[in-house]
Amino acid sequence: MNFSLILQKVRDGDLLSTIEINRFVKGLVSGEVSDAQAGAFAMAVCINGFSQQERIDLTLAMRDSGEVQKWDLPGPVLDKHSTGGIGDNVSLILAPALAACGAYIPMISGRGLGHTGGTLDKLESIPGYKTSVSPESFRKIVTDVGCAIVSAGEGIAPADKRLYSIRDITSTVESIDLITASILSKKLAAGLDCLVLDVKVGNGAFIKKATDANKLARSLVDGSTGAGCRAAALLTDMDQPLAPVAGNSLEVKNAIELLTGRKDYRRLRVVIKSLGAQLLYLSGLCQDLKHGEEMIEQSIVNGSAVEKFAKMIFSLGGPPDFIENYSNYLPRASCVYELKAEKSGFISQIDLRAIGQAVIELGGGRKQQSDLLDLSVGFDEICEIGASVTPGDTLCRIHGKDENAVHSVSKNVRSVFTIKNVQPEIASLIGGVVN
């Protein structure tokens, strides 16, 4: 096939046929499509957009460019995807909670992207935990335990891997059409029955405006449904952290505290229950959304969720007594510094992107793909918007490798918190549902 003719059609805004999209995707994998042609394709799609059918065709073609899991299990196969934020450790809690409710969760996750943390990096703060396993091991753990959180194997959606690397250097990452196909091709390769999407909106998210978030959510839900996987999306607030932490081992600790009932984190719990309820309802495991939320809550309260989490950790190489002794296993920073308020008032705004960047500066995120992470560093006890503070109150705690690192970061972090005399309006945690 003449790939130049395909590029001409995308450039001119003409619709591509299913056959043309399939052929182009095959060319991405085989190498017949050059980097220049892949870049031209991405730019043309970014400028002109795709129809809904073209998005579905691209999603399915990229999904089918590699291995696609097929399951024969006594319960539904479910998953969730987040567009990324600060303090977003939902996967660590939701996956075992859903497994405790009778679902199976083959969760393919990623590493930190930009200022946001990655689920795999968080899990690797657990000694021995293997994020990369063979397809056979992955299937066995999902079947036996009910959930497994691992990285995408080499055979998962290789066309997306090729196209994404091109998008990253051609300023086309923001294309909703390409984002949709990229996310869904990897998720649907896991052989899902249902998918829920957590689309973050706010200053700590990649998407700042609710209208843009709604557009992406609509595209993801329609794309997933069109590809044969039932889906729903929640628009959730990311103007403040979902949990009051940012950093790999600190977010694992936070997740265990919620799972074991040692501490309660209201915002985190609400999002977990809302996302879980959508999946349980879509899959037929509950009568309605209220019932679904009750099932997720009960799995946490009765300990069945944390039991699934412990089994998953052990099955993937972690310590058998990790839950009981997590404080002895998780890496801890050498220096902890409490950042204090210098005036009275209400926390009216938090620059979450700056907090994410500060985690990177501490060594907890990557400036380059080859960077080794310090899994112990980050922030905890981050104040919520609307909180009343007086001089000497803790705004957050900074965890770093030494005093120099902590104090270097603290100068910038102080300006992250805006304190005013008037109590601010607080955005709704769940901004909408798309289904």
C-alpha cells in the first residue's frame, strides 16, 4: 500500500477506511512506515482530528498489533485508568478491593509521567516486588489471587509504543484522538469486560479545564464501548492532592493505612468507592451504584481487600509479612522537614504541579528515562484547601536524602501554598460522570 496516499487523506481531512488504518498500523510495527511518515500522520491527526469510527479503528488496530489476553474466569475482568495526578494511589487500593468483590483485575500500569507519579514506581518501593513478569505468570496470579499490577510486556500494543515515541518528539502528545487510541489499545489488550476511566482536571492534572476533560472522557468512553468493552468515566478534582502525600514509598504507606483502617483519607476513599461502584455496576456484580459503593467499603472494612493486596505482593516477589511490617520494609528518607505556615488564614490554593516537580528535584521522579529513583523521598501531611492555619502550623512534611536537598526544595515549596483571609470555595471532588 502507498502510505503517502494515506497521509494525503489525513492531511486533507478525508476519512480513512478500516483497511487503510489497519495497513498503516501494521507498517508501524514492521518498520515499513518511516519515522517521518509516522510523524506526519500524528501531526495531521493532531490538526484535523479523527471521526469516532476512525478512533475505534485505530484503537483496535493498535490493540491487535500485539498480544491480546483471553480469559475464562468465574467473574468479570475489570480495570481502571487514571490520566494522572498528585497523591493518586487509587490503583493500589481499588484493584484488591475489586478482587475481594469477585472480579479479576489484570492491571497493566505505567511509570511516572511528567510531574505525576507512576503506579509501578510506587510498587517497586516494596522489596522484591516484580513489575515485569512472563505472560504465564501474569495469568496465573490474576487467576489465583484475583489481581496483579504489572508493566506492559514487549508484546502489548507494539504499534502504540512506536507511535508514542514519535508523538513525544513531534509535539502531538495532546491529540485527544491519539490519546484515546493509546490508552485504550493497551488497556483492551488485557482482555477486559469493563473499564472505568478517572479523568483528572485541575492544576495538578495534565488537563486544566473541565470542558477539555469532558471531551477526553467522552472520547475514551465512546472508544472503549465501540471496541466492545463497556466503560464509564469520572471527572475528578485535581486542584489538591487526592491523598495528602506525594512520593513512591509514602504513597504505598498511605494506601496500607487506608486498607488496614489505621487512618482514613476521605477524598481518596470517595474516589475509590465511586470508581469501584461504576465497575461493579457495569459488570453486573451489584444492583446499583449505591450497592457497589457499599461492596467496596465492606471489602476494606472486613479486611478482605488488604488480604488480596498481601497475596498479590507475595505472588509478585514481595515479603510474605509486608502488611504486618510495612514500616520495616519501605525505604525511609534520612531527613524529614516540617514546612510551617508563617501567617494566619485559609489555604486557598495549592500549586500541585510544583509539588510534583519538587518530588522530581528530590530524586523521586525522572528527568530522563534512565534516571534511578530515590523511592523514599516526597511529601506527606499536605494541607487541604480550606484548612485554617496559624503561624507554626504544618503545611506539609518534606522527605529528602539530606538537609541540603530538603532545604533547597523547601524554598520553592513554601510558595506552593496560597494563604488568604477568606475561606475559599472547594471544588466538587466528583465533577461529573460520562457513560
